Amino acid sequence: MAEVLFDDSAKHVRVVDEPMNGHYALYVDEARVGTLSYRIVGQWRILGHTEVDEACRGRGFSQILIQVALDDLKERRQQATVHCPAVAQFMTQNVKYADVIDPSHPGIWVPAFGYDPAA
């Protein structure tokens, strides 16, 4: 069953977890314009690919989608493995989400030099 995780009615933007489709989806004016795919393996989520429709790029929608997905994982206390370059880039700029990434299977995300997960 789909779950609304973020709803900014002023901007007509919603992010929904759609587990039956294996992705988080971003809607603008009720039209799906972006997705962040995932697979559930045991208690982990493998974050696969972020895509935003070409007509909607450059408006920060991928950042919203990724941040909401990572906030969802934090709240669920689930860890993830990153296979999406957009998520890896977001993580580099937002290391406060580092605890969401499984340190034994981080995927393509490499913590910044000097990052201490215990801090």
C-alpha cells in the first residue's frame, strides 16, 4: 500500500513510498514526475536509480525525493546500500544521513575524508 511521506500542498509536491512498484515516487500536480527505485533485501534497502522527467529537471525535485527517502529510512531505522550516483552525490553534501548507509555494504557512496561515523 502506498504511503504519503511528504506533502507540500503550497507547491503541489508529494512524495509517496510505493512498495508494490519498488520505488519512492514524486508527484507534482498529481502527475508522477520522478522516482527513486529500491529493492528490499532482508532488512536493508538497495537504492537503485533516481529519475526525474526531463521537463522537470533543474527544479530541485531529485533533492526532495532523495531527502524524503533517506528521512523515511532514518525513521524506520533501516539501512541502505547506494547504487545510485544521484544519491551518492546527495550523501556527499549531506553527511548527516551517513548513519542510514550500511557501513559493511555502502555501495558506491564513499564517505568524505575525515568522516567519523561514531561522531
